Amino acid sequence: MESLLSLSFDYLSSYDGVKVRKGLRQLEGLLAQICLSRNNSGQQDRRHSIAVTGNGANGDRQPPKDLGQLRDDPAFREFFKLQEGFEWNVAMRLTLTLERLLSRSSTGANDLLLVSTLDLLQGALLIHPPSRSLFAREIYMNLLLDLLDPTSCPAIQSSTVLVLVTALLERPKNIRCFERVDGLLAITSLFKNGSTGREVKMRVVEFFYFYLMPETAAGRGAGNLAGPQRTPSKRSGSGRREDETKTTNEKQALLGRYLSNVEDLVEDLRDSSFGAVLA
């Protein structure tokens, strides 16, 4: 697995778009291999080939494992262990790839690479929740906000919103970072921009609902496949813990600075199946 990751990372570091795409396809194949079920040795060999070459047809796809199977799978546990170190962390490499791609001129080919990188980053953050800690740092949170620029193509904007939700999931410290770097201003500006398409606006509305939900401290939810791994809190200079959670009412007040109908969103949440947790 280390050799495949090393080869993929080398491709991702290239300035050649073709090589970057190859690196992305290799990582996609590896993640697919980890998350798909194993029915027989021939299928395992086929998926290994897909992981190495990045090739495969829809007919070769296998049903995904459920979370219980994934947690106990040797390949997943090996991958998870490798992600704990900087050298093999996929989310970190994909974030650096985003940074390089964003610095290039906007072209159709580059936009496709950005979307593919964002989709893989979301997957990496779901498979290895501790990697979400990257986005407690302002430099990486600002990178996501830059991708929400109104001049970005709709596909990039939609994929970025999905990554943002995943990066904030069960990470109060990340949410505080998002608020601190004016993330609420960035995403509400995108929503209110007249050039923003309907599909992107729907994604943003979904983000608003997610943001307004009561927060769960890191390691206490079901998203951490390896089990609870809570790090002791650190206090900021103001005496407030950096990972301290906020209530729906507190976040409603913050979002209300930029959006006029936040009360309606909260009321919708109370009337939905999530009403119990908001009560």
C-alpha cells in the first residue's frame, strides 16, 4: 500500500495535468478497493488492477461494505494506520494538490481536476475522520473558502460545499475556525450572488441546515470508525475552549448577521425529523 500511495503522491505533485489525473485515479482505485466487498480472489485481483492502473468499467463495481465490515477489514485498518502519519496522509496530499491547482489559470481541464480532487478529499475525510483536524488551521480553511468564489464553476462550488460539511462534521474546533475566517460571510455571499446557480444554492441551503444543528464534540459520534479519540481541549487567550460547542441559538445569531431568514430555517429544522435534537 505504501508503494501505491508513494506513486500516486508523485503524480499529484506534478505540474502535468495528465499525471495529476493519473494520480487521482490511482487514489480513487485504492479507496474503492478498500471500501468494496470481497467475494472471491479473482475480483480482488481485478480491483487491485483497477487501483494500480485507474481503469475499470461500471460492470466491475462491487457492492460497498457496511460500516461494521469496513471497520474490521485488514486493508482498511492498514490504510487507517498509515493515515495517522504525515508521510502517507491522503487528505493532506489532496489539500496540497488543491492549492496547486487553484494557483493555475482557470481552464476546463483544470476545473475537472479540481472537482475530482475535491470528491476524493471528501471520501478521505469520511474514511479517516481524524484527518479533518487539518481544517482547524486557517490556511486550509481559507483554501476551501477560496474555492467558493463566485467566479468558480458550479461543479467546483457544489463539491466544495460537500467537502466543507465533511470537514466540519463532529469538529467544533473546525467550525470555530470557519467562523473566525469569515466563512459565514463567504458562503452567504455565494448564496445571495445573482450569478449562483440553483443547484449550488440548494447545496448552500443544505449547509445552512447542517451548520444550525447542535454540535457533537470530536470522537463522540458514529463518524469515527476507529472509535472515540478525543484530544484534551486547549483554551484560547479569552478563556474559551477552542473546541467548545455552540447551540443552535448561538449559531442562529451568528448566521443572522448575514442572512435575513435564519428563523425560518430553524423553524424548518424544528418541524423536521431533526426536531427532537433541537427541542
